[in-house]
Amino acid sequence: YDDDRIIEAGSAIRAHPLYVPALILILVGALTKSAQFPFHFWLPNAMAAPTPVSAYLHSATMVKAGVFLLARFWPVLAGTPEWFWLVGAAGVITLLLG
């Protein structure tokens, strides 16, 4: 639960045999939260919320949580071909769909 220790152990995490499954699970969570491909279908329905507060939470806070997670753990997870291709492909496809 200590982010500083996790960030310091970035090279050990990337070298661990469970790095790829952990990366995929973290990316699924972050991409779902930030409504990026292939989890982009929930955001338009959330914008049809009955209250302005609900629409604000979905458009601002929840979407940015996924982006913040990836930015925060970039020093730990980035720098591998798996990161490059998974994050790059999701970003490019989201860009083209948008």
C-alpha cells in the first residue's frame, strides 16, 4: 500500500514472471475507468444520467481516475514492449473511434 516503495521496485516488478498478468489486470481496470477502447461503450449511457451531479461524476472524476492510475504507476509499469503495445493500441483505437 506504499506507493513510494512500489515505484522504487519498478525494475523488480517488470522482471517478475507475473508482470504481464498484473499489467493486463491493471490496464483493464484503468481503461474501463477512463472509458477507452475496448471499454468505451459505458460513457455515453452515463451522460444520460438523471442528475447533473451524476453526469459530472461520470464525466470528470471517474474518467480521470483511470488516467491518474496509469500516470501514477508509469514509472513502475512502463518501459516494456507489452506496455508499449497494449497502451499504444488502446490509445490509437480510442483516438480513431473518437
